[in-house]
Amino acid sequence: MSRLPTAIAQRLLWSIALTIFLTLTILPAASWASGLGVNNGHLSSCPASNNCVMSQESDPKHAIDPIAYHVNRDTALQTLLKVLSVVPRTEVLEQTPNYIHAISKSRIFKFVDDVEFYFPANESVIHVRSASRVGESDLGVNRRRVEQIRLALRDLNI
């Protein structure tokens, strides 16, 4: 009799995992890409959901400080690329002289977050946007990621 609740719980967990997997694989792959990049000197705004942070955002729920640097822009960009190369499950997809787009995947369900860095020509800061592609909340993962990158860059004296 006690094995019945365990079997039901296992079946429920498998159903939930399958639902999440099917939802993520059926979503159109290009729908997230339209909101990426720099437009008129700004990264795209965060959606209303609680799974995004951005340094150019005025909304306190999504706002995060840009990353300041005191070296030349090329050095800051190359140092950031080195930091990103050791961030677990993170891959740089696009790189220009003033912009980096990377993705970071969650460990278990492989949810994808887009992480963007913008180096404006007239400022010694790196503007950042980190957002989950799906879901309503990220439990603070995007904010913690940006702060860990900020600390790593600070430790490398940029």
C-alpha cells in the first residue's frame, strides 16, 4: 500500500518533465532572437516577466548596474571573453568590437538564457542584459550570473 503513493509521485514527476520538454522543443526557435542586439545604442528592454536584468533599464525590478572598467575597450572586451570561457555551460555566439552575445544553459533542464554585453564608444562601462528565453521567473539566476561576472572582472583589474 505504501508503494502506491511513490509510484504516483514518480509518474507525476515524469509527466511534468515530459510536459516541460515538449513545451520547450515545440516553441518556435527564432521567437527569442528578435529581441537581441543593440538598437540605437540600447540593448532590448526586459519583458514584463521576472527573468531578466538589464543595466539600461529604468524599471527597478529589472535594473542592474553596468560593469565599469578603467582599461581600454579592447582589453576589457578580451578580458570579458576570457571570463565567459570559464563560466559553466556558457558559449559565446556572436562577437563584434562593441557587442558580445552568449548563451548560458541551466544544468538540469538545459533552459537557455541569453547574455548580452554592449560596449558604448563614449563610456567606460559594459552594459549588460541577461534574460531567460522561457518562463516567468528565474529565481534570481540572471542577476547572480551578472554579479559573478562583475566580480571576476574586478578581480582581473579591468
